[in-house]
Amino acid sequence: MRTFTGNGIFIFGGGQVLVPLMFTEFVQMKHYLHSSGFLSGFALQQALPGPTFSFTSYVGALSMRNFGYGITGQITGGIVAVLGINLPGLILVLFIVPFWEDLKKIARIKYSLSGINAVSVGFIIAAFILLVQPIGLDFTSITVLTVTFLILNFTKISPPFIVLAGILLGYFL
């Protein structure tokens, strides 16, 4: 729970900043997951509606798959992960939001918010770099990345259909 609570503290600008933190910790450092399982789960989560926070239940469940009897370790891991990642936001909403307008008037806090937003952009760029490294950049990967970007920006095709098409292409190719 400490890991997910710590990650939940760093969420500014959306749940996408969680991805490099969780990838580094659960795949590279602790080896609870393989990069392919992590990336597959993240791709599936992106195809489903809902916040990126839901991905933490997947990571928590797979991290605890070897603990407990049957699936109890996975259920416990999923619940603990969701509670841990949401705890900092809950504390923020309950104790900080009522005073937010007064806090924004303090010059140091006001100026620090622009720095926090810049760090958030850096985390998103780090997520991209960390998730591209296991796949590698070859002609096929760059083509898929470019075509996906163009489809998302210049058509009205729903992202879940694009992800499903990518899964099917990956399966058949």
C-alpha cells in the first residue's frame, strides 16, 4: 500500500504520470511483472473507459498473484492498490480543497503550481520513453506509432476500436 500511496502523491495532470513510476518499480526494480504483461494491461486499460487509476488494481493483483490461497492474493493486491492510490486524493479533497481559494492567493503556492505542471509534463514524456524502450524503435514500431497518432488526430474513430485493431494486428502478424 505504501508504494501505491507514494505514487498517488505524485499525480498532477492525470493518471498518465503513474505509468513510468509503476513501470520502474514493479517491472524493473521488483520484477513483480514482465514488461509484456505490464504493457498489455496498460493497453487494455486505455481501451476501456475510466481513469488510469483502474490500472493500479491490475498491477496490484498481478504483483500479489503468488501470495495467499487461490485468488485471494490477487483480490487483496487489487483492493490494496486501489485504496493506496486513491488515499492521497481523498485526503486532498477532504482537507485541502475547502481552503484552496485562500491557498492560491499565497505567492509561493501560486508559483509552485506552474512548476508542478511542468514536472507533470516531464513525467508524461518519461512514460513515453520508458514504454517505448521494451518494445524498441524499429520501422514497424515507428509506423504503428505514426499511423495511430494520425488516426487519433484526423479521424473520429473511437480509441477503443484503435486499440482492439492493434491487438488483432499484433495477434495475426
